[in-house]
Amino acid sequence: MYVELHAHSAFSFLDGASTPMELAAAAAAQGYPAFALTDHDGVWGSMEFAHACRGFGIRAITGTELTVELRPAGPVSDRGLSLPGESSRSSPPAGGTAHLTLLVEDETGYRNLCRLLTLAHSHTRDNTTRSQTQPWATLEQVEEHAEGLVCLSGCAREGAAAGAFERGDTAGGERVARRLLAAFGRDRFRIELQRPYWRRDRARNRWLGLLAERLDVPCVATGNAHSHDRRRAPLQDALVAIGRCETLEESEPHRRGNSTSSLASPAAMAARFAEYPEAVAEAERLAERLRFDLTEQLGYRYPGSEDAGADAELARVCNHHLGERYAGSARLLEAQWRLEEELATIRKLGLSGFFLLHRDLLELAREVAAEVRGPESARNVLPPGRGRGSSVSSIVCYLTGLSHVDPVEADLFAGRFLNEETTTLPDIDLDFPRDIREVLIPRVHERWGADRSALVAAFPTYRPKGAVRDLGKALGLPPGEIDRVAKTVGFHERTAAEIERDLVASLGPERAKEPRWRVLLELADEIMGLPRHSSQHPGGMVISTRPLIDVCPVVPAAMKGRQTVQWDKDSCADAGFLKIDLLGLGMLSAVERCVEEIGRTRGERLDLSRIPLDDAETFESIRAAETTGVFQIESRAQMQMLPRTQPRDLDDLIVQVALVRPGPIQGGAIHPYIERRKLLREDPEYKVPYPHPSLEPVLEETLGTIVFQEQVIESAMALAGFSSSEAEGLRRAMSRKRSEEAIAEHHRRFLAGAAANGASEEVAEKVWNQIKGFAGYGFPKAHSAAFGLLSYQSAWLRIHYGPEFLCSLLNEQPMGFYPPDSLVHEAQRRGIRVAAPCANRSRVLCHVETPREEGDVRGGLVVRVGLGYVKGVKKEEMEALVAERERGGRYEGIAELASRAGVGLPSLERLAWAGALDGIPVGSEDDRRQALWQVGVTAAGRIAGADTQLALPMEPPAPPELEPLGEWGKLIADYRSTGMTVEKHPLKLLRPGLDPNLVRSSDLARLDHGARIEIAGMVTARQRPETANGVTFVLLEDERGSVNLVVPPAVYERHRPLVRTVPLLRARGRLERREGVVNVLVSDLAPLERDKPSKPRPRNGRELAIAELRAVTPVGHSFGRRGR
Amino acid sequence: MPGLRRLYAPQRVAVRTDPRGAPTTVEGHQVETVREEWLVEDRWWTSKPLRRHYFELALGDGRALTVFRTARGQRWYRQRA
């Protein structure tokens, strides 16, 4: 029977229209016993494909279609002439390229394939922008790595043999074929025949057949499938056009030309090659030989896995620290017992080396942290990073420094992280401040070797907006229209139907009927979720004992000094790779900055691990939802919940952090939890109801609801008697969305187990539904504990060190839920003073000014916005400006500034617009227009070589009478130049011209529930969570505070573009107050316009132009399904 | 537009086929052999999608001829190219 030996998935990146899973399923359905995946220059999808095939009971053959360089015709012995240096490798191949199909026969072959692919990619980022170029290997490299591989002569259009025929270079084709035959031998080289239904098929195959006879090797038939189904052929065409940045019309010569390059049944393929029955039989014979199984024969080991002394060493390290950490503790015995138990499990699993490796890594991080922070830094008391995820529950992790939470004290269950039945390596995730992480990653490459460590890959997939843009271009739709539709689409949309509504809304129903737009909608539906290109995972690293390039190809990443394997985190997990997540966490950086700033401003050396964990003021602010800027609990959804759950201690906060996640929300945990907390507050004797008595110990801390990930496992174990690995299997089946059948099987066993335990079917189904609703999208408790602590620490800093905290948040942007403008306004409402950037006071980053430091700042601390906040200025110029000021004293005049600071005209102009030159010289009027005029007449046009005329430090003549910018003008200039204003809130300036019946956010507290109101403000965040049934939330800010607008689906549909894009809104609706939480349920929306004509302005009578503000205000953050 | 005429426009021809759909006679002339056979599926994104099954033929009298069948209507045309 025919077996397919040449097929492409979407991991050929824009030259394949189906996922590996779809191909595997279609191949199984068509009755293929085996099937090869041969994506271009990679095995990106091979692990996924191998596992998918295994699931369907068919054999996956691993391979690739490799691009090889063809030297211009000449003697074969020219090898010695070109040196394999960087320069010659990075230039495009002079003689063009051709394709070869390579298939893995055995383990040696797989190793050679990985090495060959690594070589082919090694030069792909050798350009100054490190943008990716075409990978290719030389024919010599192929020859050197031939062992264990079967080589087919390549596809019809670009194959090494067939392509030569197409180009009319039959002699060249034969020469290459003879070289390949010599390298691979008669057993492992075949002439590849394809029948793509192109005009010269018969002529080409006749020539190939004759060539095979002359070479005395068999021909083999292949299909070169580019999709799993004929219906995907149009998408394949579109992808080719996208990949070439052309329209479909333009890409005609490069497209497949017809729909026959889709997967067809073995019988149909045999019929297609009716003239070459031997080539069909040869495909079957070859497939029989290609028995390498990627799911079993990878041969990967992590460093330390073979170290015989690892068990003893790990025990020694842990016992040493146990004595230290628990000296005098009442729980020492308990800790000892837990340690013994964990160590025994680790020994049994052979994982001691794994933990020691992590410890080494942390030691490395400690060195890096000391370097990055500098010897004097107040940050030095902080650990270099901290654990997150389930590893925080392990006492071994705590004792080896991998986590900072005491699992004994916090009652954390290590079963999910570590159990004897576990088949995959446990996950240890480490969070680092961003600056430390940046240095650590290349250091890991150095420590374990560039060939033994790499980052994990990630594959950005098509989402609606990108789908509209890319497909629109391919279909040749007008760029203006594409742009309008793409802008409306946002990232809220999920289906083609939703895109269609946006299309009609932005172009009108008539235009939306245009055939090309209809086609776009169909294609968009199919393209979504397909990978577009390869990229790097934010911090996942793989480390190996044997060279990684023997187990997976390694390719250069976009960032210098970094490289990735060709597999994403799922494939790496399937491969059993030891993966360490070194994550950069913005809040961790912010907290570190804050500690440092506090040390600088107040001379206090703060040890965050020793702050009181029961600070009343901090918890009061949390309960009142005054948490802007606080880690995790600052989001709109969290703020809505805090007044209702009323957290009183760290344990409550740990639950709180885990609560607003899709798992607990869909599992129906939220409302019962809030309700029961309320009942408990009112009546401490209240008995929490549990679905079944066996669940009480498991769900006690979350009041009978499933909030933490391990509660899924524990519930299944307690109620249905699952073993821990069965329960873990259940969790995986649900979280990886891979197998409905597996879930159904777990369901059956769950019901049977629960019945055996005396639970009624009704109770069992109820608990099952909670588990299923949870579906794994929640935090493990240990992760929550790590995050909850950081939430508390940041809330504590916000209360006790407000200015420093705000300052560090501003310096760590982008991060968190709110744009800087909102952070500033909220802080100002709490009395924190924020000052605009100033050339005589600001540093490059924001900093806190103390009275001590600045003689003329009186009465406390002021957050001074940094010069770096001014958009478009050059960082080096700002550094020079600050350095010169520190060296030679403040700038007494603008001309002097221009001559001393080494700042070019464009940056000076931007500083002037931002108000950073106001008040220079001291005592001058604060006017930006005057400053601009002076900059213009004094600054040197540009800084260049030594010969350029320098600006003279001579004060220019007084400027002509210039009209001052005015408050409104300054506001616009502020937003345009820094994206925020530290002066009056826009709504305060607008208020006199607005309808007096509009309420303000501060009025809401005294209005009745159900009151009809109208309110205006600036949008700071929009959110349309997947879990909210189409409801959109909009945060609106005015001069007094913020209000949450609830926009029901019907209103959203009516005002879609308004909700999405308009920064200044006016909303009408009903006030809703529930348990101290106020919302406005919106019935109508409008853009904010002036209601009555303003008094003619005395100077130029110009209308307040809201449009002007609209153009410059920050758009506000939008959170769709990516959310947080 | 008056005065303009499309060159090489396909012309309708009468074709008999074998059970597999390959031409056996064209305009009464015997087909000696099918030299090539290919498919063009293009412009599917427009209101006039193109779907043609081409045959390059050698006729009994030694002439070479290219004909195609449209997907819709099953009409045959000869193409001069």
C-alpha cells in the first residue's frame, strides 16, 4: 500500500495549511499505516506529529525537506576554495538553492538530521538587524551527515534533480544526483517522483525515470501534501502569497496551481501513479524500513542525572539548611519528617541530580545578581529570584533556595509537584527581576555550553487582527479598508462571525458583500490558530548532558547571544526535556527598584522578608480595593471582589489571588466562596456545606469550593478514590485540551469511584462538573502563595512608601493593568506629589526628590518624572545632559544648556514641548513656546564631528511676544510628549463646558442603587473576558476617581467602535451597588463632546478642541482573552 | 470596446472521451496520444473562478493540440499557445 513520504504541515511556516494533528487524524482516517512529516528545514512539528500519530495507532516517520545550496556549475573539487568562514556563510548562495527530502532511518540518522538542520540555520541571523533569512546547508554538509538518513531527490519544482530539469539544467541535476548517490549509497538514495498535475509532469517523470535507470536506483512516489483536506487548498494558496508579501495574483508562479497537493487516500495516490507501480511499491518498502520512533528513541539526559553521589549531596545540603531554617521552631520535627519523605521520593525517581542542577543555577543567579545590583545596592538583601508554580510546595526547594515560602508553615501539599508515579520531570519556575534575567540567560549558555543549552521555542499563531491584515493583503483588498477593519477587530474577536460583524460595521453592508471580503472571512476562520513563524519562549531553557544538537536542532534567536531549540514547551515536555523557566517578572523588578529608591531617599535598608505580614493599614486598603499598582489584585475584576471577600490575612490573600482565574470562575467557585465568607463574617458558627464529607479536608480552606489546581487532584482522590497519577492524568487530559475520549474515560471511572465511596450520582456529577469547569486553568496553591506574598509586599510598599512605589512602577513600564497616566492620577488623589520632567532636576529615569537633595523642594517627597519619559528623545543624549549637570552644575539658561549638554535640536525641541525647559533660567516665565523659540535660535542643528559649529553659550535676544500655551495647550503637549500629564486632569479642564447634570465618580458613593445617571471620563482600561458571556468592562476615569462601566452585549453591539477606540466617553446608565461595590450598567454611550459653546477664549477664541485631546490621550489598555 | 479583439481566445471544440475522461477524438480527428495532462485551479477568490482540466494531445495526422475541459458545463475548448 502507498505510504506518504513527503508532507508539509503549518510548521513549514506559510507553506502548509494544516496542523500536524489534523494531518495525523486525516492520515489515520484514510487508512495510512505510516506517514512522514517533512516540513521545510525543521522538525518544529515533528514531536507533536509523532505523539498525534501514536494516539491514532499509525507510525510517524520523521524527516525534513532541506534547502541545500547549489554551487554554480564547476568542478566538484572547488570545495577547498571557499573557506567556511562567517562571511561566506552569511551571503546568499550564489548558485541558488534546491530541496532534498531527508527521512530518518535510525538514531544516528536522527542525530545527523538535527546537526544538519542546526548548520542550515546557523547563519540565518548573521545580519545587523538579526532578522531571519532563508536557512540552507551546503551539499558538503549533507554529504558529511548522510549516515542513518534516507535521501529522496526532492520535489517537482525545486528538487535537486527534478528542479534541475525544470530549469533546463539536466546535466547539473544528474551531477548532484550522482553526488548524493555516492554519499547515501544505493540503499538510501531514491529518485523522487511527484504528480502535482502540472504541465510538464510526464516529461519530467520520464526524465527522472531514465535518470534512475542510469544511476541504478529505484524511483519512489511521493505526494508532497500541503494540507490534510482539499478544502484547505485555497488557504495554502493564500499562505504562499502571504509568505512572499505578494497578492494571490502576483504569487501565481509560486502557488501549487491546483488542489491536488492535499492528502489523498493511498488508493487514490496509487491511481495517480498508475504508470509507475514500482515507485508506489518502493514507497511502501521504504516506509517499512524507516522505524525510528521520536517518542521513544531520543536519548536525552539532563546534567547530573548520572551522578552517583547526587543523592547524598542533596541530602547533605538540605539537612544543613534544615538546621538553620528551623532552629528553635516548633515544627522542626514535622519539617524533618517531610524532608525525609521528599528525599526518599526524589531518590526513587532518580531526580537528585535534577535538584542539584537547579541549585547550581540559582548559585549562578546569585553571582549575576550581585554583579547587576552592584556592591552597595540596598537590593542585596533580596534573593536573586524566587520560585513560582507548584515547586514552591516542596521543602527541598525551600531548603535549596529555589523557593522563598516555607511550605511547612504555609501547609503546602507537594503531591502535585512530586509523586512517585510521576512520569515527566517536575516543573521548577523561577521569577527574576528583568535586569538580572537579561544577564542570566546568556550566562547559562556559557555555564552549560552553547551546544548543551538553549531557549524553548514559541510559535505565535494567527489571531483575528493579523488574519485580517495578512489575508487582506494577499487578496489585494484596499489597504485603507484593511486598516479600518483590522483596527476595529481588536483582539476581542474569536470567530469569523465576529470578524464579519466588524467588517459590516466598518465598511457597511454593501462593501462587505464584495467576493474578496467574503473569501477573507472563510479563510480567516481556517487560518486562526496556525503558527505564523517561530519565536522564543520568554524564559524556558533546556539543558542537556549530551549536545542538544543531537536531540533537537538549535537555531539562533532574534536576540544576540541566544538560541532556541525547534520545539515549543509542549513538544519539549513530550520529549522529556529538563526545562527551567527563568521568567522576568515586572513587579519583582519594581519591588527591587522600590527598595533601592527607599534606601536612597530615606537611608533605610529594607528587608522585605522581615516586614510584618499583618499590617492593619495595608489590609484596610486591600479590603477597600485601593490597590492600583498592587501586584495581581489591581485588576478591575479583583477590585470588584475585594470589598466582598474582605481578606484579613495572608492566607485570605493567597486564595484571593487564585480566585480570579478562568478555572474557579468557570468551575462556579466565585459566588459560593464570596457568599460563604459573608455568612462566616456574620456568624462565626456558620457551617460550610460540603458536597460530600470526604471533601471537607480537601476544600476546607476555600470554603467548599475548588480554587487551587491541586484541589482538582485531591478531590478526585478523596471522592472517587483516584490514585495520584490517575488524578494527575485527569488534570493533564483537561488542561492540554487534547483528548475528549480521555476525559470521558476519566468521567466513567470518577462516577464509579464516587459511587463506591457512598456518594450519590447527583453529588458525583456536581463535583465532576466543578472539576471539568475548572479544566486546569487555575493556580496551584504554591504558586498563589508566592504571588500572594508579592501582592502583599507591593500593597505594603504602596501604603508606607507611596512616592517610591509609584516611582518604581513608572520606571518599570510597561507592566500591570493601568497606563502610567492613571497610576499618576490615582497617586495624586492620595496626596502624592508628582512633578513634570525638568532639565535641571530630572534624571533619565523617574526618581524621588527629597528636601535634603533639592534645597527648594519643601514639605516632603516628590516623584520627579524622568527625562526618558519624553517620547522620541535619545537616551544617550539624556544621559549626557544629566551627567553634565552633575559635573558642572545646573543650567542657567537655554543657550547654555544647548551648548553644554550635547543634546541635538530634535531632542531639545521635544524637551521644550514636554515642559522640561520651563523655568530655565530660574525665574523666567514657564512658557514652552518661549523655550522652543530659544532652542530654535541657539541649538546647533545637529551634533556631528569636531568641525561642526557648536552652539554658542550666548543668551539669545529676547523672543518676540509669543502667546503662552495655556492650560489646554499644555495638557495636549503633555500627552503628546510623555503620554501622561501631572498637571490638571483633562476632565477638570473640560468640566466647565460640560453638561452640569453629568455626575462625577465621587458622587456615586452618595447616590442610590438603581439611580439613572450620566457620567463622562477618560477610558483607562477595556476588558472583554472570555468568561463574561460577551459583557465588556470599561474603566472610566475623571478628575475625582474611576468608575467601572458594565457594557452589556446589546449596547456593545450598538456602539462597538466607541467602546473599542474612543478615549473620551460619556455613558448613561443605572447605578448598581452591591456589598460596597459600585458599577454603572450602561444603556447608552456617546463620544464626549462639548455641550455648550465655551466662552470665547480671550486670546485666540479657539474652541477647546476635544478632538485634539482625543488624538493624543493614551488609548488605555485592552484586555481580551489573553487577559492576565 | 469596438475594434479590439482578444487574441488566442479559447475556441469551442467537439471532443469525445474515453470512460476516464481523456479525449479520444477532437473535431472528428483521432487522438494518437495524450502527451501531458494537468489541472489549473485559480482565481477562486474572484467572482470568476478558473477550473480547467488540460490535455496536450498528438493527433493521428501528426498535429499537436491543447484542449481543456471546464469544470462547469463540461465544455471543451482548444487553446492556442
